[in-house]
Amino acid sequence: MRIHISIEQQQLDLINDEDKVVSSYLISSARNGIGQQRGSFCTPLGKHIIRAKIGDKQPINTVFIKRRPTGEIYTPELAARYPGRDWILTRIMWLSGCEIGFNRLGLVDTMRRYIYIHGSPDSAEMGKPGSIGCIRMHNGDLLDLFNQVSIGVSVDINH
């Protein structure tokens, strides 16, 4: 299995070893566009892997801060109390760049930028940029993907 993410199409495809798309999902990448630089709040391009999978067995809509469950479950009422919060929900797949000097090490390190594939509120619009760098997915889609991939799976993010 491998993952291909198209920023232009705002779509994530899960591709099997026979090069066939087995699942496709709408995503939301960075509203600031594409870019590798730390602090840019852009989605990085290039070859990555899933370095860690976080949140297995947590309830759907579990709220994460710094990759740790907060004990909260996302609701519209909770969102109203924290209007500026960047919601990271349900599961996290932490990405690590594979291309030294492009998306790995130094000021362009995807992992040190804390770039994830993660869940978001079901009210979050998919199919258009809106994140601060990560790849957002609806929770049901994220759970489906999370259960089909392993740590080390290749993730290609293209324009």
C-alpha cells in the first residue's frame, strides 16, 4: 500500500501493490498553499512516510493537543468555547520527509514541523485548502485509512 495526495485535487488516494486505487478521500491541505519551510504554515511536497500512528482505540472525535488525548470529545459546544483552536481529532498519522534538504532535516523537516494526516470536525469543509499545514480528513474517512495502513507506508504529496 501507498498513499498519494494531490494538493490541486484536494484528494488522497490509497493505492495497493498492483497500482490500483482502492480508496479515495477528499482532504483539506494548507490554506497558505504548498511549501517546505518551518513556520510557513504550508503543506510540504515530496516523498514522505508515516513515521507514527497515534490514537488507536481512542473514541471518535477524541481531541489531541501535542499528540496526546486531552480527555475531551469534540462537540459544537466545545468548539464554541475555543473558537481559535486548530482541531486535531480521532487519529494522527505523523509524517516524516524522505528527501534530505527538501523535506527532511534543517528548516524544511516535515516531522519537526509536526505535519500530520489527522481528523477534523465533520463540519470542516473538505475539497479546499483550510489547514495550517496538515492534511485534514473527515473522521470516518480517517478511521478507514488509519486501519488500512502501517507505519512506514509511503506518502507522496504532489502539486
